[in-house]
Amino acid sequence: MSQKDLESLRSQIDDLNLEILRLINERAAVVNEIGKIKEKQGVNRYDPLRERHMLDLIKEHNQGPLNQMTVDYIFKQIFKTALKQLEADKKKELLVSRKKKSEDTVININGELIGQGKPSFVFGPCAVESYEQVAAVAASIKAKGEKLIRGGAYKPRTSPYDFQGLGLEGLKILKRVSEEYGLGVITEIVTPGHLEEALDYIDVIQIGARNMQNFELLKAAGATNKPVLLKRGLAATIDEFIHAAEYIMSKGNENIILCERGIRTYEKATRNTLDISAVPVLKQETHLPVFVDVTHSTGRRDLLLPCAKAAIAIGADGVMAEVHPDPSVALSDSQQQMDIPTFDAFYETLQKFMKNYEIHA
């Protein structure tokens, strides 16, 4: 075979490659149209029976020289790629997506602008136990110039025998404290039924890790005009987390704060494993503010400060941490809450860190 013949064959290969490319893209366009029709019909995009039919049709017409196993593999990869492209296109259409809205969402809560570039802070006790307890923490928060307080009135606990919160009485305590100290209230709601009675007492609906995929609660929160702080589930992927936020936004509520609070892994040194890399991923994938809860992620007072520094350094819009006047007698999570003096030192050190970080940024 001459060099001229070789070049001629190579030219044929180039032409065939381009024809294959054209056909693959043409096929992808048709698949996309089918996907849109199926979406309107509420039908699952992946149909294994249809895939089997296509493979059988291809096998029937396969004349070689490729053996059928190789042909099946090639076409399965084409099928899989088309499905992945459909999923990628669908993700771009998500209301929470950065591609849907390029600018950052900024949420005003009691005069605190969440997501405007400067880290915000949310402190407060794990659970509301008494007026005196919450008021003591509120006084310390206000003295620092902060505008938000957290506290649990409803407490989903692993054991049914643990303290479950004061319920409506806890909401009333939070409301009284918020009015006396000028603080916006963030509290967890665990059922759609509790949500309705809580709206008059709170400023932000918190949906906890155990309820991240409580879809009825997500939809109910989305139907309100209250900002929602959504925590990542104990073993949720980032994609599942983003779709949980989409449930809320799909009902019309765009004021959502995402909160990374650690995920369950095999590691036992901390209560959970803080996925600090989730912060920049969520900031890139969505336009929503991202908080880090350093208390529930670590479960250790001695790690709150370094993890808070890490959260701020990596670009988190805010940090959450728990404070109790006397953690030793706390009715829940006593080992991870800061007392007031520890809180004072934590806050002062964090403010110095932020000042220095801005200088070198």
C-alpha cells in the first residue's frame, strides 16, 4: 500500500468521524426533545425496556466486523451519555442554580444582610429551657452587636426519652426575648403542623438535618414568606441538598440559607465530619448564602474556633454556634455548647482573625 492510499484511508476516517459526531449530536437533540415530552407527562426519563428494544434492533442489523459485545458497549455508552446530558441540562434549570441567577441572593433578617460579603453570626442555646436561660445568652449576643439568636423549641432527638423541647411555650419565650433584646429568632420546625403555629413567633424557619428530605415540610416552608435556614442531611450528597432547597424555592420562597453541619462518616474523633469543601461547591453551584454550623459538625467545644476560622476563610456567609449560660446542666448537647466566658473569648478571637484575614486577603 502506497503512502497515497494510506492518506486516502485516513481522510475517509476523518470524514466518518465527523459524520459520527454529527449523528451523535443529532441523536442527542432528539433525546432532549423526548426528555421534555416525558417531563410534561411525568414519566421517568430512563426506560430500560426501550433501551433493550434499541439494543435488539442494533444486534439484528449488525453486519460486523465489530462483534456484538463491542457494539453493545459502544451504544450503551451513547445511551448513558445522553441521559447524563439530560440531567445536566435539568440541573441548569433549577431555580437555586447559579446558572439560573448569577448574582448572590442577599437576605435581610432583622437588619442583618445575609450573603452580602461579610460573614454573619447566629448564636444561641441548643434548646430553649427557660426565659432566664435564653435571656442571659441574648444579653451577651446583643452586647456584641449581633442581631440574631437561635434556640430550639421543638427538638427531634435520637431517643424518644430525651428532652423534646418546650414547644409552644418555648416559642413564646423566644418571642419575648427577641422583643426585649431586639434579636431576630431562628428556630427549628419539625412538622408542617408546628409551622403554622410558629410563624407569629419567629423570623427564620430552620429545617434540621433529620428533616432535610421531609418534602411536605419543605413545601410548607416554601409557601411562607419567612426566610428558611436549611441544614444538610446527616448523609446527604450535595446534589440531594441542592434539590431539597429547590423544593422550597419551587413553592415561591427564594429566601433560603444553606447550612453545612457535617455529615456522618466512619470517623469518631468528632460528632460528624465537617465537609468544609461543601462551602465553595455550594457557592459555585447556587446563588444562595451558605452557613457552617461548627457546633453540630464537631460536637466539641475545643474545635469550634478553628472550624469557624476555616469556614470564614473558605468563603462561608455565616457561622452558627451554640451558647448556654451553664452547659453542665443543659438539657441537650451539654458537651458542645459554650458558656458565656468561652463565648466572649471565641467571639473576640474570631473578630481579630477576620480583621487580619481581610488585611492579607
